[in-house]
Amino acid sequence: GINAEYMGLLAYGFANIMGALTHSVPVFASMVRTPIYQMAGARTSFSVGFTACFIILSVYLLPGIVSRIPLCVIAMNIIFSISKIVEIKAPLLYLQNFKKDFSFFVLAFVSTTFFGIQNGLLICLAAVSYTHLTLPTIYSV
């Protein structure tokens, strides 16, 4: 069977394929919510449904209040949520042991910061592809 860790990725991939056929919005953004649900202690998929209902009710019942929330408060909530997911030590490990991978990390970070997510990742993907096609690969045991 399929490893349980990859079931979510398989579901996202299938949903995006079906979405492409029906011209809907990609669902990749929900991958960030899964670790947040796990950190909050969610155990079942009911929590996703509960959150969706809560968001729908908030949008329909509280538009006056929600529209007055400053963007800096919304940004603070996003930064706080993501700070629990991001591993700060990983780039330092790459810097010490995998210099080429660290340079790709820096390129991806800088290009997505200045050119947006799609363009930044395309720039990084092009750089990685070019590097792997032009430089010889050295395998170590």
C-alpha cells in the first residue's frame, strides 16, 4: 500500500488534477494548514470541517468586524503560525554541509521575496535545472 505520510500529498495531487479539469482554484495552500492542525491537537478530519464552517460563518456574519482588522494583525497571525513550522536550523545545516543546496535556498528565498512565489520558484527551478544539466555530478558513498 501507500505510505500514510504520503496520503495527504496524493490527495492534494488528485484534487489539483481534478481542479485543472474543472477550471477550479488549486488546493496546494492547504498543505500549510495540516501541520498547524497537528500542532493544535486535531486528530480527525472533522476538525477541517469545523474550521471550514467557522470561516464561512465568520465571512458571512462578521464582515464589518473582519474588514476592520489591520493587515499587520493578520500578518502577525500568519507569521506566528508559520514560525512554529519553519526549521531555522535546516539552512544552517545546509550552509555547513551542502553549500550548493544552501545557495539554492538563498536564491529561492530572495527571488520569491522580490518577484512573487510563482516567478521566484520558476527562477530557482531554472537555476537548479541548469546546474544539474551543466555541472558533473559527484557521487559520494
